[in-house]
Amino acid sequence: MPALVAARYNPDLKAKYQSLIESGKPAKVAVVTLMRKLIVMANALIKADRLWVDKRA
């Protein structure tokens, strides 16, 4: 479920999702890609002992 929410509301992950869909990937493959990206980001934040900071332009 977090990957679906990220695909809808996180601008960076939404762009990644849209690019995967536009390149012809099935929706499930695009969601699994976002799941993996979220896990990698969470592990990096934990390893660096940092909190998530939403970048605002």
C-alpha cells in the first residue's frame, strides 16, 4: 500500500511510476519497482541515522 500512495502523492516516485508505465511496463511491475525504491530509501535513512526531509522547491 505505501507504494501506491507514493505513486500518487510523491512527485519523484510518481514520475518514476509514470515513466515505467509509458515505457510499456505492466502496472504491477511499476508498483514493485516503487516498493523496492522505498525499501532502499528507508534502509539508507536508517543506516545514516537520519530523518526523512521532504524537499520543497
